Amino acid sequence: DGTADQKTFGGLDIVVRRNAFGHQSESFETDLIFAGISGGPVHAAFIRGPIIERVGPSVEVLARLHDGRVVAAREGNALGISFHPEVTGEKRIHRLFADMVLAAR
């Protein structure tokens, strides 16, 4: 939904569409199978988040919705997610990111 001359931050070889889940009133929660996270499904809250529409060849898809849409991806030491783990008290995503940062030093 960007403009032709829009610049990106880089970091992740992905294309996203912002506000892919509609208005805030259309927010929802669901359980996700998340690669690299043990202890069962990740309970995720989606609030006006983006959807990852395309991933490059070096990007690892970490989680998808039940319909197959990508909602979490990693490339090297960069992590992108479409949901709010802090809303549901999910700490494993933050732990994964902290571990990635520690491994990159």
C-alpha cells in the first residue's frame, strides 16, 4: 500500500501490506505454530497489523495463520512479526529476539 518512490528500512527481504486485518474493531486472537518456539502454540493478538505478502529466498518463515498467510519471519538477526505478543503476555517471542541479539554479538 506504499507509493512508488517509498523507501524501506531494509533488513528483511519481505513485502508487507499494512493494516491487513482491517480496523481495530476487527482485531482477533489465535494460536500459532511458531518455528523455534517450544512449549506449545503461541497465542497471538492481531491488532491492525501488517501481513507479510512475499518473502525473499534467504528469509525463514516462522509462523503462518491457518489460511497460510505469513505472520512471522526471520532473516539473519532481523525478526518481523504481525502481532502483539505483549497483549497476551506471550514472553517467548521476546526471548527469541533477545537470544537472536545475544547470538549476533
